[in-house]
Amino acid sequence: MGIIIGIDVGGSTTKIVGLNNNEVKSPIFIKATDPVTSLFGAFGKYIYDNGINLSDIEKVILTGVGSAYINQPLYGLPTSKTDEFLANGLGAQYNTHLKNLIAVSMGTGTSFVKVEGDDIRHIGGIGIGGGTLLGLARLMLKVHDIRQIEEIALKGNTKNIDLQIKDICNRNLPGLPMDATASYFGKADTNASQEDLAAGIVHLIIQSIGQAAILSSLNSSIKDFVLIGNLTLLPQCEQIFSVQENIYNVHFHIPKYAEYRTAIGAALSYAYTNK
């Protein structure tokens, strides 16, 4: 069996991985001004950097919003498209040893895909994600780069921004610690520092995603959530999701290659759809 190439084509960013005997081979991503340029740039760089000949490739599978712009075989290779939600589910499940889970794809917004064995279904989503982070940072911080937002936020304190239960209640509430968030930005004022605002923005987005993920599982016995997408790279994820694990008795997983899992899932869909 040859190499299966999975490609996640975004609006301006393309992620590409190869699967050789079900092993991930050197994933990369490329940014460009449009999806077609991004795709061809990523593919050319990928095969060049890895010394792959076109004859080594058995199949190319595209997914993502930008794949709609591609209507011809890539470099004459057998090329097809797969549903992004299927790719999210397969990619999230890959090498986790979990049969049942919810894939939480933290992209521009956030989608939830329920995986129960071979049954993979999109169950909803929220319009909160990386797009929200960048938009609020542009408005409130005048910052455009996500790495800069991350650095500023690490210096801030959400206790100066968010209203906690202990700020409005003098006794414990059932199942909730006193430092649980009662209202995002409920304590913010006009004198808030840039660092605290950045911390508040990141906290609002990550915690909201976690809470929405937990709510998405209420009609099932699933307690495992696999986080994928670029937002998993934020260092604040580990601490925030750890708090939610303790409160709700669930497990959040950030697997290796989390940001490439949709591309991995696209490659895996070749075997999945040919069972």
C-alpha cells in the first residue's frame, strides 16, 4: 500500500500529513493568501522535504472549507474529498485507544463530533473559537498575532476580570467550588490592564468550549473529549481544562499532532470508506 496523503484546506492555511502503514509522516502547514495557493504550496513542499515521489502516493484526500475550490486531481494523482466532520472524528480517535469520545475541533469556531466505535456523527457546534480570540484581541488589545496574545495573556490574572462565585455568594453551591466563574468579564473595569484583558479573553474562550463540550455529552455516557485544532497549542488549555475535569469528572485529551488531526482523519477516511 502506498502513502495516503490527507490535506486539510482552510481559507488561507493548509495542513498536510502522509500516512504510511498508518504511521504519521512529518506533518506541515503552509499559509498563503488563498486556498489554492496554500494547497499547492503545501503539497509541493511536503513531497520535496520528505523525498516522496508521486509514484509513492496511492491517494490524496482533501477536506476543509477550502477544498471546495479544488475541482481537479492534484498533480494527476487519484484525488477525492471527504466530509470534514468525519475527518475530525477519525483524526481525534487515531491512536487514542478510545472507542467512544467526542471530538472537539477548536478552529475558527468549534464543532463537536460524537464517535461511538465506527459510528461518527456531527452533533453541533458553537461560534466561539480562534476567530473569536483574534477578533476580541483586535478590538480590545489592538493586537493581531495569536502568539503575541498568548504571551500577553500569560502575564495577566483572570481574578481581576471575571466574577467568581465567592464574589457574589458567601457559601458553597452544590458541585461548584467558590472560585468557579460566575460571569466572564463581570469584574472588568475601564482601568483593566492589557495583560488581564488578554487573560480574560483566553479564559472566556477556552472555558466556554470546555463547558459546551460537556453539555454536548449529556445524553450519552461519554466522558472523554479529544481536543483538536490550533487552539490546543495555547498553554492555558492544560490548566483550564484540568479545572473542568475536576469539577465535572470528565477527561480532556490533547493528543500528539492535535493541530493536524483533521488532516490525519482525511487520510484515515480512505480506509474507513472502503471497509
